Amino acid sequence: MQPISFARSFLSKGLSKSVGKVSVASIVLQPIILIGVLGCAISVNAQAAVAASTNNDNPTNGLQLISLNSDEIADENDTDNLSNIADMLDVADEPDDSIDSVPDESALTDDADNIDTEIPAEVAQVSLNAISPETLKTFVAVVDLVRRQYVDAVNDEELFSNAMSGMLTKLDSHAEFLDAEAYENLRAFTEGDVGDIGIKVNYQPEAGYWVVTEVIDDSPADKKGIAVGDYLHQIDEFKLDEGRQVNDVEQLLTGIAGTQVDIITSRAGRRKHTTTLQRNNSHPQIVETKLVDGIAIVKLPAFQNNSREKLLEGLINLNAPISGILLDMRDNPGGVLTSAVSVASLFMDDTDVVQVQARQSKSRVLSTQGDAILKPLPLVVLQNRYSASAAEVLASSLQAQKRATIIGEVSYGKGSVQSVIPLNDEQAVKLTVANYMTATGKQIDEIGVEPDVTLSGSENTWEQQALELVKARALDSGIRFVRKNATKE
């Protein structure tokens, strides 16, 4: 299985230039992939990706831009940049290029032969013999105690799986052990899925708590015994009180399909307890596009492999001249890092987008590629406190180049990159392997992206405020997207 790379939980300048390799040290001789998301990453079979990227049914094959002020149709050769991102990546084959030669738009890491698998010197000689005998004795004693005394029978497979999960989650909030279901959901995410744990909650003033009002049958929450009427006290590190909004809680529970979340619940009058759940109640996300007074409003919910194509397809389907774009990335948790770079490439050319810093290598820069076909259009980006990871990469790069006005509130502040390292066909480890910063070297993690224009009050009014800002900068005559074959009729 060859590697394909991806870069959310709250994961080359020009075509002729190359970007440096992102090298990740690992002791697992398996393909490695990157994702920048509320903390997530994923690996998929390369052959399947190749098949997808060569699909002749790509909805954006052969698109071109037509100015309403010109009757000239662009030469067919000039429209090649509108086809699959793989066409752009094929030329990025310099020996030191960090984009894999596999023709897939999500490729970010090197070939398996080029992956740095050398064990760091400081841990290279460490063996189990170096672990204190007392520690090993304690571990065995705890396992034995659970076997004999825990209220429910637990088999050893489950105990050791929990031990691995605990070891990883103690490293940071993004590292975790992925079982078969979580691993498959992470792979599915790259094609458009986000997930939740399958509950609905509301704040009940008479109880003074957030209360579970619905549990979806066979959802992760249902399988772990969460029931209607349970109190929900905390989601990860976020404590819940009457000051939270329903949207806040929904966004905290939602994330990239397959990622993990800890919730603290209780039955009324009983002790609180923590439950670790994976967001395996997945559902597809849709790139929504609408036209208001000549302004295209694009709702981008996450970054998947096909986000660039979906964005372009939405503009085509408007079937009208466009004089400006409002890119709504509120609640966008991030996703595939190279997808964010590809979207940035629609708006900017020859521009650095993000710096990636791993432990064992120098900082590497990912840059835009191809023609910036949306460059003439004024752009405003709308974000909120749940805009994270790859969404912050895109917003920060557009802001740094003064290509767009960022409006809303300070974003989430998630600036680490996770790699999913397969252990076998059904299990994997998700590990934080790098941090990323803005193209200008500013930190994103725990800081976020500061908007150029801060909005407050109800978010229901934000879209209209952002729309007025785009209108003030709109082109006098718009630009229309059409399919190539439509120009020959």
C-alpha cells in the first residue's frame, strides 16, 4: 500500500517550482499521511485514489472563465488548469518535492521509500527492559484487578485496546488509537463526511443543566449507554453552562468522522463519569452556493479531496455573472491540508500558504499552484470560533497577502498536524507529528486568526453584514463560469 497524504478535532511556488519534503520520523514501517484538522489525519489505498483522480466524469474537466466584456473564448490549452488538481501535481516531480508523484490531489508526503523512518537517537536504545519492574508489576496487577473485581466481565483484548488508547490520548487531545470503524470513517471523511456521536441536547432551566433529549439508535452514544435524560456537563475541556448556545454544543460534539471526543455526563443525582466516544455517526457535507445581487455566497463546511471541484461546480451552476465572492467558513473544522492549499490556489498565484514544522526536519513551505482563476474577484471570508485548522490556514494566507478581508470572530486556534499510521488493514494510530504556522511564520495553535473586521451579536446577521462588505468592492461587470463544451454550441 503506497502512501497518500492528507492534512480538524478543535488536519511550490508556481508549477515550475518545488516545495520541500515533509519528513516524518516513525518507527512503524507503514505509509504515513497528514491531515490538518480539529486534529485529524488519514490514510487510503493509493490505487483507489489513482482511479478516482483519473475519472473522466470529473465535473470540472474543461471549465473556463469568460469575461462578460469579451467575446473571446480562451484557448483550449488555457483551460487545462481547471481540470483535476492531479494535472497540476503531475508537474511537481522534482526529487525534493513534498508532493507525491501519485496523481492524486491530496498527496502531501513522500514515497514510502523516502519516508524518514529512523528512530530518534534519544529513544533508539530504549527497550521494555528499561521500564521499571515496579511499573510492569503495577500494570499487571491493575489488569488482574479489573479482571476479577470490575462490575462487568471485560476480556483482555478490550483491556489492552483501552490501554493503548489511554497511552495515546494522554500525549495530547488529538492522538488516539483507531479501531476498524474509526479508521474507516477517517478514510471516508476525505470524500466528504463529518460525524457526531448521535445525541441532541437542550438547556433546561428548571434542572439547571444541559440535558440529553434524543439518542440515535445504534449511534456511538447509544452503544456506550448514554440515555435520554442524562445531564451533559462537559465536552472535552469545555464546561457547559447556561451561557452556551445550542449551536456551541452541536459544534463541540461534531467533528471529522472517526475522531474522538470525551464527554462528562451523569444521571440525575448520581456521580459524574467520563465517556470517550468516536464521532462515527457520519453524514456527508455539501458545498452550498447561492447568488445574491451578483455576489456568490459559498458555504464551505470542511476541506475534503473534492472541495476545489465542488466550489467550482457551484459557481458554474449559478449560471450567472459573478462580481464578488463571500466564502463562509463558519464551523469549518478543517480537513485535508492540501485541499486548503488547492482552494487558496484559486485566489492567489505564486504565493506561500503555510509552513509545516516537524521534529526531525526543517520548516517546509506549501505554496499555491496553477492559475489563480478567481483572482479578479473581490473576496470576503466569514469565520467564527469553530473555524479551525485547514480553515485557519486558508484564512491566514488570504489575510497575509491582503487578498481577502476576514470578518467574524477569532478562529479556534488549532495548529498541529496529525498523521494516521496504519498498523494493519483495520487499525491505525493517529499521532501529532508536526505543527503548522502561517506563511509569515506566525503561530496559529491556541491563538487563532484575528479577523480584520470583528462581528458580535447574533450570527444570523453576520452573512448580511459580510455581503454588504463584498458589494462595496464588487466588480462593475461580472465573470461567468461555463463548461468548455457549452462554448462550442
